[in-house]
Amino acid sequence: MREADISPLTVSLRVNGVAHELLADPDTSLMTVLRNDLNLNGPKYGCGLGQCGACTVLVDGVAARSCVIPVGKMRDREIVTLEGLTKDGVLHPVQQAFIDAQAAQCGYCLNGMIMMTVSFLKDQPEPTEQQIRDALSGNLCRCGTHVEIIEAVKKASSRLVLNAQRER
């Protein structure tokens, strides 16, 4: 197909609580639109095949690989990026736990690790270490900060459980 044969359409997205209307080929990856059109740099381009997790976002609260999702399929869906986790200048407990555990070396995998952790802890608020390992097994880290990442997830779990108990 020649480039001239591709006609952009108006795509409606709701990202981090804000509605957006933009022109895009509906087959363009969500990650490309988030980064290039909306200037959101949380999702990273890693493998482009949905296998490394660097591009992870939340779609309707569930972790999803934005590099393999066509933006045209995102109508009426709530998309949250790393930037959208912070509320009123306060980091999400998972973000803060990753900082406190010093769970970064190069930082390239952190977007995916954090977004996967947010999704995972919603369904499994008090996980075992093996459950954490299993949940994050599809997110790749080349630097070897796995010990710190697991510690960060444990810290985040404890904080979220405490916050939930206080709210009762």
C-alpha cells in the first residue's frame, strides 16, 4: 500500500482522564500516538512486538502492551500512562515504592514494571514473592535490578493495604 492510500481519520481517545481528538491512521500503534502526538514519554519503545513490556499502559485498569494495540481500537476506553498515575503532584504508592527501593538502574523497564505492578496489585493486593515474580515475568529488565524491583512491589503492596485499611 502506498502512503497516499492511507487516509488518517479522527480518533477519539481518553488518556489520563483527558479527552483527545486527533488525526491518525487507525492502525497506528497506541504507543506511537501517546509518544508522538500526545508527548507522553512514559511508554517506551522496546521490542515493538509486545514482548518486553516497556510500552505498558493501563487500558480500563488492565495492563496492556501499547506497541501492538491499534489506536483505532481505543474508542470508549480509559487509557492511563505512567504520567497519569500521579495525582495532584503526589506520586502513586507504586511509583513512590520504586523510588524508595531504588529499583532503577538504567530505568528503561520501569514504565512497564510500574504499570504492570499497579494492575497486578489491584487483583492481588497481598502477593507472595513467587506471585510477584510470575506477574512481572513478561517485563524484561536488562540491568539486573530484579531484587530491588521485587522489594518495590512488596513495599507498594504494604502501602496500598495500609491505605485501604485507613479508608475503611
